[in-house]
Amino acid sequence: MRAQSVSVFASFSGGCLVSALALALAGASVGCGSDAPAAFPQHLDIPVAPTASPSQARAGPEPRPPAPPAPAAPKDDPSHPPVEALTVSPAAAAIVAAADRADDDRALDAGRHPGELLTFLDLSPGMHVAEVVAGTGYTTELLARAVGAKGKVWAENPPDFLKFVGAPYKERLAKPVMKSVVRADREIASPFPADVKNLDAVVSVLVYHDTVWLGIDRDKMNKAVFDALKKGGEYVVVDHSAAEGHGLDDVKTFHRIEEATVTREVLQAGFERATGANFLRNPEDARDWNDSPKVAAERRGTSDRFVLKFVKP
């Protein structure tokens, strides 16, 4: 009984688009002289909308520019654990090595460590799992391969995201390996239909911090995940680590969130802490720079990230 979730990224144009997207996700109309933002937020791994111009793709209000490389964090800092080896299981290795995986997905593997993540999730064929904010489906496809044809994966995306991921997402869902995926176009705070129950696992990958600046009701979201899981079901959250004591301060500037904050919020929904993994940790990361893909550039995939597993008692 394990599982996992996803990630998303691109760029904004126009000074009011952050608030416009937040309004759109809340169900309000989007202004700024058009029906929808020209491009998606920079830190989400979603491609820029096809109609966006190069200048629009580069635009995006970032309050603080990326900081230059900083000295390594102290190796004995308990809030900044070192990398720990995780032996990739044969089943996970076979999934990652599948010949029909897209080149674009393989290009992300070095920074995302899909073999380690799948090993940590320890999914089995026939399991029922879900992902909160599937984006273009990088993680969704890994989950689908893990649970196989007899399993099922609910892939949630809020309707407004589909304006930006629609084409590549639709193309991915058409792949034979994705036959076990159920598309759930729903708001993040209510990610699954009422009849989705007894899931083995739910995954959230690199998007929890986004729910903060987007104004999502996280208590409602986490409770919805709790209700959808079976007893003993697992909720796995992966995100970029903010410095100790920063809490929610860096969610929009550096696109990071403090691990302790996520833990506290998830436990409030009724979960119990199960375990974690350090295979995405980077003790060299001072956690004072913007890790959104468009800004991070060559440092993309090197941020210090936590991997947390919670269980429904």
C-alpha cells in the first residue's frame, strides 16, 4: 500500500497573471484584457501555452532574482540531511528503462530520480493510486506502469491547468501504457470524485508549495486525500526544501516550503508520520535561490528536496 504524485512548470506574462490564475482556480473570472493567462507560472513543469510569444514565455514576476552559488550547508545540520543511498529495485529499474518512455521524460530523470521514487513507493500491480496535480503526466505514467493494467491511477488536474497542459497531456493519455489512468479534471482542494475510496496511495510531487501561493484550502485538500485512502493507505509528498524557520515565506519567491510546515499541515488532517527518504537531498544547496525551472537553468534538478510518507491510521 504505497503510491505517489507529480509536478508542473512554465512562465507568466503580464503583471497581474499570478493573481489572475489564483482567481481562475478559485472559480472567478480572469481579467487583464483576455480570457486566460498567456502562459502558466514559471515554476510549474507545464510547457508554455502554444500561443505565447517568446517574450511572454520569458516573462514572469519574480520578486527576488536567483542568488549566486553559496557555500555548502553544514554537514551536521539536522534540518538539512545528507544524501542517503537507496538501492533501486529491479521492478523500478525496468519501469524507468522501458523503451517506450518519451525522450523528454528521460531528460528529467537525472534530476527527478524516478527509480528511487518508485522504489520508495513500493507499488504493486493491481493497486489503486492517485496523483494530485498530474501536470503533463511525467509521474502519472510512472505510476501507471507500476500498477499495471489491473491497477488504476486517478490523475487530477485543475481545469485551468488544462489550458496549458491539454495537448501534451492528452497525447500522453493516449499511450497504451496509460489505459489504467482515470482523468480527474477537478479543483485541487477537492481532487477526487466522491466515489474514489480505499486508495492504496496518493502522491504529490513538487507542487505542495504552489497550493500556498495559489490560495488553495490545504486543510480541505489534505482531508480529501485522507478520506480517499484506505486504512493504512499512504500519502507521499515531495517538494523543494526551504531553510529552517522559513515556513511559507519562500513559496512564491524561491518556490520552496519548509518540511516542518508540510508535516504539521498533513498531520492536522489525521495522518500519522510514517517515514521519509533523503535520495533527493542536496547538502550543498543553501536554499536561498529560485528553483523554478525557467530561473534555475543549469541548476534545475539540484535543489534540496524532501520526500515524506504519511499513513492513514
